[in-house]
Amino acid sequence: MSGEGLRERIRKVPEENTPRETEDENDADIREPIFGPMPTFPYQRFWTRMMLIFGTLLVVYFTSNNEKVVIFAKQNEKLNHRRQEIPCNKSYLYELTNLLGENEKVRCGRIVMDSIVNVQEAKKLAEIARKGLSLTGEPAGGASILDLHSGALSAGKNFVNLYALNVSGLYSNEDFDLYKTVRRKVHEALAFSFDLPSEKLFLTKPTFFSRLTAKPPATVHDEYWHSHVDKETYESFHYTSLIYLNDFGIDFEGGRFVFDDPDNHTSIIEPKTARVLMFSSGGENIHRVEKVLSGQRFAITISFTCDKRKAISDPSITRFGSSKSF
Ligand SMILES: O=C(O)CCC(=O)C(=O)O
Ligand SMILES: [Fe+2]
């Protein structure tokens, strides 16, 4: 077909009152395909629609917030040693390498161990916490703490010094011995798990019992549910350990421990009596505690540093003889 002829046909004006669609159809009739007929395949319409739907689903998947929740340790399971190794935050790694020397490999991550502290020990620790915390009356709400090292004890919006209260017979020698025994076990387990010589790890402050309730907190400092990095909150921390002293889902509702990881991923630890959670305290372990919805949640935070200058010693009953302020 000559080019002249083709132009002539395209120029052909449709008849008056002919609807637009018809016009196109007419055009299609007149225009002969230059490259031959369009290829077709069986069920073409079906497959085209399927591809459209699939494409839409893909777009929705990649633009949605893609939340992923993993229960790292369930309340009803007993874990010997569950670990997750993660890369250390840069500044944390730098600080630890400076303190430990190039020969020590700094390892970061999280570990849950349900068998290094026994249930009986955890129950005794819970009793120590309850007795001390009850001295200042009904829970004010939010988080209350008792620090046997400094004597700091929550009292409403303030703290009082437990050792200045002169409460005779509150604790026995055995209570302090138990505290030390448990601290040593955690110290050894932590050093072993993070591949560090235990003499390069020191107890540091603050190390404290906590009680969390569903009541509104007395001050913003008692709002325990905010995401944070322990190294930023408590400067001397390099490794954090927590021993849970009662049970999620039995003694209290809510109050699960949550690691907030990149890409909207969260990893959850459900508290259970005698469960030990240990983790590196740098920016690789952003975490929070969910709000307690009912009941009272008890735990003890035992913290460790690799900086000898920040070391503290175990608490002792002799402090009851003195009223030194904290
Ligand atoms: O009680 C817990 O499970 C964690 C508390 C905590 O993150 C903290 O005291 O820094
Ligand atoms: Fe924390």
C-alpha cells in the first residue's frame, strides 16, 4: 500500500452523528496494521487481570509498614540458653574496644537463660523487694525502685534513704548473701555468654529492684514504657541483666519486655519467675517495657561495666548501722 493511499484513508471524515467509539472502530477498520496483527494468547483477559491484581498486592505489601513481631521467650517455655547475636552499635564498639583492648572480641546481642537462677532464689529476691518497697506505703504508680547499694527507695514523687529509716530486722545476713550469690551467677553467665573474662566485667550502678504497676505514675521519671538505650540512660552500663521475679499472665498483665529493632521488627520477652535476660547495653538494643495493665511486676536490674573506675561492690547489711545519705 502506498503512503498516499494510507494518509487518504486516515483523513476520511466520519459520518455526522456517529458516536466517538464508532469512529474509532471505523478507523480501526480502515487502518491496516503495519506490523501485522497483535499477538494474542489463550485466556488473555484473565491473565491480564491476574497480573494487575498481583501488581497491586506487591505495591500494597512494599508500602505498608511491614510490622514483624517475634516472641523471643514465651512465659510457658523453659529456655536453657537462647541467644541472638547482633552487630554492636559503632560508638559502643569503639568504647569497649578501648577499654578491653584489640585482642578481646566485643560481642553484642541478647540472651535468655531460665536455669541459672532457681525459682526459690527468685522468690526470696521478690520478698526482699516487696518488704523494702512496702516501707513507703501503697505503690504511687508507674515504676518504684529499691537500690540496696545506695539505699535509694521510691517514696511517691521522691526517694528516701532506706538505711536512714533505721528499720531494724528488715533484712538478714542470708538476704544479703543470697543477693551476692545470685549476682555472682549472673556475672559468670554473662561473661561466659559474651565471651569475656569475668575479671574484665564489674558490677556497676544503678543496680536495683523494680516494681511496676498499672497506676498512673507519680512523675515522668516513673514512666517506664519509653523506648531507650541503657548506655544512654545509665552511662556506665556495658551489659544489662534482668532477673524477673514473678510471672507475666499470672501475677500481672502487660509488662512484657520489647526490643524495638530496625524495619518495624520487635522481639518480645515474656517475664517469668527466675528468667534471666542479658543484653549488651549499646544502641543495638533499643528497648522498652509494655505498660502493666493489672497486678504488680517485680524484677531486678543488675548492671555490669567494663570500666574498672565505675565498679561498685555488693551491698552489705552493715549499711543498716549507718545513715550515710546516697
Ligand atoms: O524491667 C525491665 O524489664 C526493663 C527495665 C529497663 O529497661 C530499665 O530499667 O532500663
Ligand atoms: Fe532499660
